[in-house]
Amino acid sequence: MALLPDWNALPPNLDGAHPEVADRARPFARVLARYHRHEAVGLSNVPATGAALLAIHHSLATYDGLLLALAIEDATGRLPVGLGDDLLFRTPGLRHVVRGAGIVPANPDNGRALLSRGHLVAVAPGGMREALRPSDERYRVRWGRRKGFVRLAVETGTPVVLAACPAADDLYDVYETRLTKLAYKHLRVPIPFVRGLGPTWIPRPVKLVHHIAPPIVPPPFDPVVADEQVDAMHAEIVRTMAALIERR
């Protein structure tokens, strides 16, 4: 039996994850969930049906998002569809894996298409920039001026559900280096310098808890004041995410 399905036979990304890929990922995710004694608080805040944006805090490890997706699926039967960094799709081999996992390139058109199909769409607004922040900046929201997901929510009338896992910043010590900065700035390539369990890259067995906030519903879209609507909602979202991260 092949380890992976025929990638050319996979359904379009907008249909979500390929069932065989999801089935193979679940046992791995459950092992990680046990290793970290993972818990998700506030799962009732995730809509059981209908389109929604799930905005998460981006850790360096990244797989904490997989644990959240598993917890959401267990609680609601919904498996989030992710909007991913273009780097995932430029990397040979990896692009086939993320395609099979139902992840699509992060752009407004794909976001609208997924929401129009009623998906629960996961986004990490801070992206790799947030993931690469050094440990002396842990527990901080690094979303800056990244408002694309908020504009998408406002224009489509989609609620935004925020989820943070503060302890994911404790899986590794992340060191700031000139090489890391230059590689990301010029090539958008992550070259982190990290230390996990002891002197290794093994993630520390810290308990991971996701905190999920009630949905933030955008105001009725008004193109005349759309920028003001986006700015106001973005400010509310950043404040809420910062409060979630403080629950460590």
C-alpha cells in the first residue's frame, strides 16, 4: 500500500482535505496531543455550521494548530481548512502534502471561495514573521498592519473566532540572529536558531492549552467607511488575542 495517495487524483483544494491524508494525520496528531496533554477551552465558541474565520496565534512549532484542528473536529465534526504561506507551495514535495491536507495559498480570492462554500477557514495572520520572533518577545501578538483577514471578514460578513495557545511559545527557545532576519527579509525563508528539550530540537513536553474566544461579528459592510470598519475590528481582534495569550 502506498504511503501517500496519488496526488494527481486529489480533489481541488477548495473541497478541503483529502480523506486519506486526514486519516493518516490523525494518529500523529493524537500522539502529540497526549505528549502535550493538549486541552482546548471554549470549543463551544466554534460555530457548528456555516462560514467562519479561525484566527490563530502562530508559534514556531506550528503543529499546535494541528492539535486545535483535531480538537475542533472531535467536538463539532468540522475540520478547518487552512490558508497557508506561499512558501509551502514553492517547496517541492511539501506543496503536495499541504495540498492534500486541504491547505490553499493565502489570498483574498481563495478566502472568499472557501467561505462561500461554508468552510471553517483557519488563518495565522502573523505568519512566519510571528513564528520567528525571539523568545524575549514570546506571548506577544505580532500582527502589526496585517489586516487582510479582517477585511475579508468585513466584506463577507463572516464572524472571526480567535484561538491562542500561549504555552506553544515555550516549546522552544528561539534566538534572534542576523541570518534569520536577512533570510526572512530577502527570501522569505525561515532559518530559525532554536533549542528545545535539553540541547536538542525535540519540543519540550509542556502542557498545551488553547483558549478560544466567542466569535467577533463584523458590522454590516458599508463600502463608504470600509477602511474605518476594518481598522476598528482589527483593533478589537488584536486586543482580544492579547488577552487570550495572557491566560498562560
